[in-house]
Amino acid sequence: MQVRTIQCSDRIILSCQCGERVVLIGRPVDWYEEDRLEFSCECGRILTLSDRTQLEPDARFVPLYP
């Protein structure tokens, strides 16, 4: 599998109680400006920006899978 990366300004990692993580590319202000404040986990739970976790805060590249 080929892995590509993109440079991004920031990323937000949301943690669900089920153990899954949802990665959002961009800064919190970007999501507020787009009025996107709720995100769905695969288990069905609704996540918000208050569900953020700090993992690898210095990472500036996010892998993309084709």
C-alpha cells in the first residue's frame, strides 16, 4: 500500500469512550468557522472538540491512504 502525506497547519484528535480516535485536519477555529461542532464515531457516539486528546503534538504530517 502506498502512503502519501500532506502538510497541515494543525490536527485535532478526538477520543471516544469505545477506544476509537477521530483525526480532524485543521485548527479548532477552522471547525468553529465551518460550524462543524459534532463528529460521529463509528460506534455511533457523537464527539465534540471537548473530546480532544494530545497525541504526538509536534507531528505536522498526516498519512493519507489511497
